Amino acid sequence: MTVQIAGVASTQFGEHPSSSTRELFTDAALAALADASLSPGDIEELYAGNFIGDLIDDQAHVGAMLADYVGARRAASMRTESACASASSAARCGVHAIEAGNADVALVGGVEMMHASGIQEVTDALANAADNEYENAAGLTFPGIYALMAQVYMDEFGVGHEELAAVAVKNYENGTANPIAQRQEETDVESVLESPPVAAPLHLQDCCPVTDGASAAVLVSEEYAEDRGLETEVSVAGSGQASDSLALQDRPDLARTRAAERAAEDAYERAGVSPEDVDVVELHDCFTIAEILAVESLGFFERGEGARGAVDGETAVDGRIPVNTSGGLLAKGHPVGATGVAQIVEITKQLEGRHPNQVADPRIGLSHTVGGSGASCVVTVLEGGA
Amino acid sequence: MTVQIAGVASTQFGEHPSSSTRELFTDAALAALADASLSPGDIEELYAGNFIGDLIDDQAHVGAMLADYVGARRAASMRTESACASASSAARCGVHAIEAGNADVALVGGVEMMHASGIQEVTDALANAADNEYENAAGLTFPGIYALMAQVYMDEFGVGHEELAAVAVKNYENGTANPIAQRQEETDVESVLESPPVAAPLHLQDCCPVTDGASAAVLVSEEYAEDRGLETEVSVAGSGQASDSLALQDRPDLARTRAAERAAEDAYERAGVSPEDVDVVELHDCFTIAEILAVESLGFFERGEGARGAVDGETAVDGRIPVNTSGGLLAKGHPVGATGVAQIVEITKQLEGRHPNQVADPRIGLSHTVGGSGASCVVTVLEGGA
């Protein structure tokens, strides 16, 4: 049973001071349904990623809440949570439900409202993705965790901050063409290096912003798309999800994300493709170092050579393997519970030829979403021309 | 692709002052794997329900954490959350993953550590399952929500507290035979009525206790069970999950759980059975009134007649339709993130003929788990004799 993507949408990413979790998700869901030419009553399954809503707004049980507000009260609904990969897990559940023959229409998505709270509260809430007993208790939060990974990587492969900064320069530039992106201004290597230090070697422009946003995608069975006459062009070719130790301290190599390697291996195998076949990528650049680790885990660069991508233009929109044409988490923004489906939204638009940073005739797209420091990872391969 | 249950286990339910979320779940998971004659490395997918771990212990991302500690780091892992139905949602995802042909072995389960926190903190955390904007803000917490449902029901159908109390009397008695049950003493109608009032008309013995506990089940594909020579006797015949308004105020009838009716309708249809075919039931008796509403939603009693079940002995272990032979949430206990799979554990043992309150030759079993006041509900039909 091939699963097709009938419609996608993201809200504006940034600050939504007068909105709420339920309102923002409903906006994205209704826009995705309109894009699919379907109605809320068509939804049979609803899977929604949300990470810190209960911690910040005292609201859990958001699957049911979102089904209620979208107007899909009859649907099966649940929240999925894999930290920053929560929405990718939602998408994977939706794909399974359809592939299992249990549903024809699944709405998958995610939402996060982060701005209403202070930066300290958000940082503390996000730290729930790390190991509370062994990391948070030692004072580690995520900028520090990724800084440790960056330090090991830079030391092992002789990479400097200038090369990390090239990732931000590329993604900021991409973001300026994407109307939903939170950051709408370019930067340069010098500005990244001179931005305020956060956790050595990472400075402010090495880090993704705090973002309000929601994304949704309507997944349908091939048969349903035919019966309803839906114009679907993109299908889910395969996905992989894998895990690793929760705490960084338990990993033999801090500069390597094994969950991503495993998830990619499974996704490639299920999709019947190899890294060379991939035409466009949205990956988890929560920090500049994360993009470098990711392009290696996904097989686009050899170990230790990932920094070359942004420096030499290989990952540019017109490069060998375009990465984060949306602006990525660094510029588009990172509403953590929504990010995985936000990536699928961007890849779908690329494969449908309607992306603001359109690459030339892509056929295979890939999304890569990391939970925490890499304790979980989801890789999804999409195929155009359905 | 038929999904079979290869092994099940629950920890002791009650107080585990020297354990933790990761330890308790690992205990249940390893016991379920042993029951299945499988190893942690065999797990391809891990879905775990957990509701208030982040709120109480600052630990989210528990899917990955549990995969890590169980020894299944390569597995896909995620947390599912549908309030008190979180583990049932986990089970449903595991079934879909196998039915989709994406995995042969899924570990599904759930865990909740509730005792370490005070009753006020637990009550506040559980209130995250209700509508924070429209219910919690008005001072409603769950005993109050179910008390409202009870008041409407009792008024509409002329039912007294004595009839609600009969549910507690039955389930307490069943619990005394179940070694894992938290409450190990019988009660009588008078004791229920004289127990401390909580929210009129509900008294303390109308309410489930605060519980630490974990449960796990190993799901396998039929083909895998054959290849590995596993002795499986129980299969998943069908499941349904549905939603309703998050807030009680939006429902036309407070004394009716429509999500349960819809979930049951879907589960019966998929399993190809009707209520008359069901031989044994574990259902969501978080409060005495909840069992009465549930037996009606599931089609075992006409509307307004559910109280008859416990009063007349129709829902007793040797009755027409045995309900909560485990002791149910009222006596076995209710570790919220684990409850749905805990019910599946009990039903599996019944269908395998190894339950401490064994009913005579059951062939079809059913579990029913409610999220919040009924904004979500999962119904799972299991079949023996696989």
C-alpha cells in the first residue's frame, strides 16, 4: 500500500503572541486539508508531535485536543513524543496506519508554542530531552551538549569555527527566500563568529532560534487518492527510525550520531535508493555542527569531510546535494514538536516544483530529524512523480 | 498480517520508592521478553506510554531512554501520549507497524512513577489531561470531572451511590486474588459509602489509587512466530481508537462516552465480532461511575442499566460478562501511562488460561482504555486459540 502526500502546510514560523497551541495547529491542519482538497471529517487518524506543551502550558492530551479543534472528533488521535523528532514520529505512525490497511486518511503534524515563556523556562523544558539523571543534574543543557560534540569533532578533524559558520551563512541565505522563515536576513562568517558566545565554540548564530509554529501533512492511501481524484505527486518511499543511548556519556564517539546512521540505512533500504539518488534534503541543523554531523550520517560526505558541504557550495541550492533549502532550523526556525513534519512540507514542495528555493527537477527527497542529542532519529525518503 | 502476543508482564503495582521510571519499565520489558522467549536485541520497534514523567521527574524523550535501558538501542522508539490511554495508543502503533510489514517484533508498554510526588503534585499533573483553558482554569480536576458525570448519570437513571459502590466491592474482591494488585483487601458497600468524601457523590473507595507500575507486551508477526517456533496463543483481532471534545462542557450528554462507543464500533467491526461474543473484559474503572458508563458504551448493557452488572453479579468472574477480573484500576491500580498495556497483559493471561481469576474457556477478550474524561478511547479485541 503506497502512501501519498495529498496536502501540506506550515504556519508562519516565528512569534505568535496572540495565538495558542490549538489555534496554531488548527491553522496548519486546515491549510493542509485545503491543499489536499479534503475536509476535517475525512480524517481517520491524527498523529501530532508536541514536546513541551504540558511543561509550559499545563496541557497534555493534545492529540485529542487537536482532533477536537480541527473538527475530527471521530478520528483516532494521539500525541507522539520523541523530543525534537516528535513530528517525524507522528508521520511514521500515520504511514504505518495506512500501510496496515487500517485507514485511508491520516493527518500528521506537530506544533510548539515557545515564545510565550522566557528563555530560561524554554531551556529547562527542552532539557527534558536529555538524560535528567546524568546530564541535566550536571548542569548540561542543549547548547552545552552540542558544544561538546562540536569540540570533539573540531579537534578530531581539524575543523575551525569558520567552517561551522559557513552552514549558518548558507541557511540564513536560503531562509530569506522562504516566506515562512523566522530569520529573514543574511549573515556572513564574520558575523557568526562575532555573535554573542553561547557555549564554546558555539555562538548565537550557530544556534537555531526559539520558535512558535505548526505544520501538517495529509497522508492518503494510493487507492483513496485515485477514488477521490486527488492530484498527488509525492509518495513516501520509505522511512527509518532508530535509537541510541540517551546520555552523551554512554557513546563511544561524541562526534558521530549512530541513530541517524541506522535510521538512514533502514530508510534507504526500504526506499530502494542510495545517498547518490537523493536530490534534495531537509535535515536537523539545530546547531551548525549538527548539519555537518548529519550530512556524514546520511552518507553524503565521508567522515570528517561534512564541513566541506557549506564551505565549497556542495550543499547550496544549486550544489551537488542541496541541504536545507528552506533555511533549515537555523533560519526557518525550530518549533520542536512541529519540525519533522515542517521538513516533510518543504520536501514535498520541492518534489512538486513549487518551492521558493526550487532545485532543478528533484525526484528523491529526504528528511532527517534528531531527538535530543541523537538518542532518536527519523529519516524519511519521499519520491516525486507519483 | 496477523499480530500475535508472544509475551506479557506487569511489575508489582503499588509503591516503588527505590525504583525509577527507567528501572520499572525495564523490569516489565525484560519479563515480557522472557515470557516470549525473546531477547532485547530482537526488538525492532518500541512504543511506550508515559503521561506525567516530564511533569514530575523532568524526563521526556522516554521512548529513547527506555530503548536504551532495555538494551534495544537499534530499535525505533517513541513515547505515545493519550493521557490515561497512552499505553493503549502504544499498543495500537505497534500493531500497525507489524501489520504494515515494517517490523516483525514490537515491544509495547508503558510506565508511570507517581508515588514519589505528593498527592497535590500528582493531581495537578493529571489535570493536564483535561482542558487547561476551560476546565483546569475553573478549578476542575479529575475527581470533580467524574463526579459531574456521576451526578448527571445518577439523576438521569435514578441510580444511587450504593449501586456505584457495588463496582468497587466486586473489583476489590477480584484484586485480592491478583498478586500484582495494589489493593489486597475486600470492601463492602457500607465501607465505600463511609470512606472519606472526595467529590460528591464520589468517596475515596470510588476512586482508583495513585500507583507506580509498568507493563509490557511483545507483539510479533504470525510469520515470525512460526519461524522462531514461538508458542503464541493470542492474536490481536482488531482495535479502534476515537476522540471526543476535550472539555466536558462541549458534550451534549455528560453521562455518555461517545469516543468509547465509536472506538468499540470500529474494534468490533475490524475483529468481526459483536458484544455477545466477548468472554472477558478489562475496562477503565478509574472511578466506579466509569465502569458503569463503559459497560454501556461497549454494548454489554443498555443505556441506564450498566449499574446492574456489579449489583446482580453479571460482571463477576463467573458472571455473564466478567469485567475487571484483575481488580481493575480501582484495585489493581492505575499507573496512568501503563494502564492500557496492563489490561492487555491481564486479557492475554485470561485467554491463555493462566489468570489468577480465570474465567471458563474464554475465546474473545476486550480491553477499553479512556484518556481523560473520554476525549480519547482505545478498544482492543484479542482472540485466543491462535
